[in-house]
Amino acid sequence: MGWKTLDDMDLNGKRVLVRVDINVPIVDGVVTDSTRIRRIAPTVRDILAAGGKPILLAHFGRPGGERRENLSLNQLVPTLERAFETRVLFAADCIGAGAEAAADALQPGEVLLLENTRFHATETKNDPELAAGMARLGEIYCNDAFSAAHRAHSSTEAIARLLPACAGRLMQAELQALESALSQPQRPVTAVVGGAKVSTKLELLGNLIEKVDHLVIGGGMANTFLVAKGLPVGISLAERIMKDTAAEILAKAKAAGCEIILPSDIAVAKKFEAHAEHEILPADQCPEDGMILDAGPDSLARINEVFEASKTLIWNGPLGAFELEPFDAATNAAALKAAALTRAGQLISVAGGGDTVAALNASGAAGDFTYISTAGGAFLEWMEGKELPGVAALESA
Ligand code: AMP
């Protein structure tokens, strides 16, 4: 851990520029899901409690460098005030004389929100001049936007090199969870990778086979592996063109001592529909007109065994077509098993990335996981073993 936290900084009386992700959904000017705002509240409260003055830097949507009123952060002020239980002032630009005056006038207990950083086209180019303009507003930089850390932008990367820099509480929790799951995990480590396609998760699989002891492959992408093993998959979603790549992954995993667990039995239907008539068959018996939509109970029993023997679990992607009942069965049952082992103190479980959060929420298991990352792209890039520029900049700060 080469980065500092708020505890390492002297915040008293200091203006603290906090990069946050408050890119919340809005319908007709109303915030429909304030989860992201609630998750940054501890950072803001801790800075205020230490006598610091939080100044929030954030992007909102994709204005493409133009000032667009419907993407103004101004509309979030009431929701932020409710979440922080304090007054939130607004500056109509994230740099310049107006923002500097607002930052100077900020009183203890108050928060200043700066306008959408992406109203400047140079933000996404990691422009040092824009970063310098932002840095003039504060004395300390705190990055609490892990979900934006895979992008090198002025407000996530360049600015961290201009001020004493640290991670906020959410970033800290996310990095600690991820480090304990993959960088320095308690072994054995199991990864679950599911979802639609092998082609979108090649780098992920390549990194994981080097690092984990067991790799459970599920969902549509498991079908491609079945094809690589010469098994029939009927009309299932499968990337036949990736057959050789899948075979190479199997060979590399073997050489690296990583056990790959593919479905040994399958739920097969004729249509991609909820409640479609289906049967459970051995994995080598998919009929020509059959569509594999989930893993079966034997596969699940093996997955449960592997989970029981593991100390750490990292999960991305559903094991079947989880949006269609009952083809959410394997995903739900495996998630509930992981949740029970976590509750019993036997397992550290970390999950994240797009559909995974939705799938684990639907199963009712999410609350018991050690950590669920909502960071999407940043979580996946981290799982792929890539350096995240926003984190690297904190490490060298
Ligand atoms: P991803 O975005 O790659 O994590 O993929 C998630 C999507 O994969 C979900 O929409 C699932 O419905 C889909 N999926 C998972 N398993 C299957 C399957 N066996 N056949 C078709 N789609 C699947």
C-alpha cells in the first residue's frame, strides 16, 4: 500500500479538493438513485470533523467539453446537502477567479461543489494546465473516485502530482478489499468468471490463471470452453471463433497449476425466455436444437466444494442467463453459499463489475459479501492486472 489516507494528512483549516464520483441517474431533474452520493458522505464528514474544508471535484455525464445545462452539477446540491447534513455551496466553474473566490470564502462546516470538470474538453486529456487551475483552489488533494481511477484525467491523475495527495474513505475501502482479494490474498483463492462472452474477458482470464488456485467459468462464455473441449453446444451462445483461444487458456491454466471448473451438467432450453421449458443434462449431451442457459446441480455441488475449501473468492459475471428465471438458479445458489461462508468468517468475498452487482443483489447475497465494488470498468481493469492511473498517481504522491 503505497498511498496515504486522510489519517495521514493534517486537515485542520485546509481546503481539501476531493475528487468524487457523483454521476448519479437523474430523471426530470430528480435523482433516482443516490447510492454514489451516500457512499462519499463518510469522506466529506471526516474532513469536516478534522476541521478541513471539502471542495468537491466531479464529472457528470459526457458533455464532451461543452457547457450543457442538463449536465450541470448544480442540480445535485439539495441531494448532497441531505447526505452531508450541511450547507453545500456551488461554483459555476471548476477553475478560475469565481471558483477561487468561492474556495477562499468557504467557512468551517461548509462544502463547496465545483461545476462538471468535463465542461472543459481538456479534462479527459489529462491536461496539466487545467489540473494546475484546479490545484490552485486547495491545499490537499483527496481522490475518492475509484470508479474513475482507470482514466488518466486532469482531475484524477495530473492534479495528484501537484498537491499532497491521499485516498478518501471509499477509495481506501475499495483498494484494501481488492488488495486483500488478489494482491496479497489468503490462499486458496477462487475466482468466478461468468457472463456472455470470452472475447470481452480474455485479459481477465489471462491474469487470473496466473494468480488464483481455482477458476470457475460460467455463463455463455463457458459454452465456448465446452466447444474447445469438443463438446456439442447446440444453438447456445458461444463464440466458436474463440475456440482455439479457449483451448490455450485451458493449457496455460494447467501449466500454472490453476484448476479450471467448467459446468459438468447444464440447464438446456429451446428458447431464450424466462420459464422456458428446460431439462438438466450432462455437459456432453446438449442436443442440436438446445440452448445452454445455466449450470446444473452437479456443477453447483462442485462449486460449493471449491468455495468451502477456499479462503478468498473474487467474482465477476453471472453463471447463467440470470435475468431469466429459473436460469438464475446457479448464480443465486453459488452467491448464497459464498455469503454463508463469509458470514461464518471462513471466506473473504469480493465481487464487482456491471451485471455482477445486479445478479448478486437479485440473489439477496450481496449484503453478506465482504466487499461489492460498484466501480464497473475500474474494477475489471484492476482484475485484469492493469495499473490504474488514478491509483498510481496517489502512490507516487
Ligand atoms: P457480461 O456482461 O459479460 O458479464 O454478461 C452478462 C450477460 O451474460 C447477462 O446478460 C446474461 O444473461 C448473459 N448470459 C449468461 N449466461 C448466458 C447463457 N448461458 N446464454 C446466454 N446468455 C448468457
